[in-house]
Amino acid sequence: MLVTLGGAEILLTLWAPLPLLLHISLVGLAGYLVPSVMLLCGLLILFNPTQRLFYSVLAVLASLGSWVTSNLGGFLIGMLLGIVGACLTFGWLPDQPLRRGRQRREDRRAERRAGAGAGAGAGAETAGV
């Protein structure tokens, strides 16, 4: 979502009034192409997470390229949103259960209590027979 917001923010700064624009170099197609790639990568990350690694690398490269092509990366805001979103996407593991060592203490305590409660109930039934 952050990559999509970064691309949208950069596109909006391109449509800002003329006195506000800071065109440093490639003013033209690249100024619109780079944030459009960011926007597209953000949407593809959301709707096709199996290819998230490729899209996140492409989003980081597009975010860094926006520094040169699109008003200093949307006045730094869009570029930073794109970089942070792409880095988070690179480390994202969708639909994967937590490893045993990564569970919270409360989860482990609840498992122990559930195991102890089941063991006590079984022992009481056999003792009454």
C-alpha cells in the first residue's frame, strides 16, 4: 500500500502548479513513467503476492529513479514511501504460520494451559473408574 501511495503522491506533484515544480533533468515521459511503474508495482504486490520479491525490487529501483525524474521524488515524500513500502514487501511472508520460536509468550502459555487441562481431565476420568 505504501508503494502505491508513494507513486500516487509523485504523480500528484507532477500535476502541481508551475511555480511549485522543480524539474531537475529528464522532464517528460520518464517523469510520468517512473511513478506509474511505482503505482503499478504497488497494485501488483497487493493482488499478486506470489511475485512480491520481483515487484519490491522493481519498486525500490523506481523509487530511487524518481529522485532524478520526478520533482526530487515527489519532494522526498513519495520516494521515501516507495522505498519503505518496497522494503517491507521484501520481508513480507504472506499466509505462512509463525515458527515455534517466534510465537508470543502468551500463545505458548495458552498452549501449556490447554495441554495441562486436557491431561487433568483424562486423569480424573480414569481415576473414577
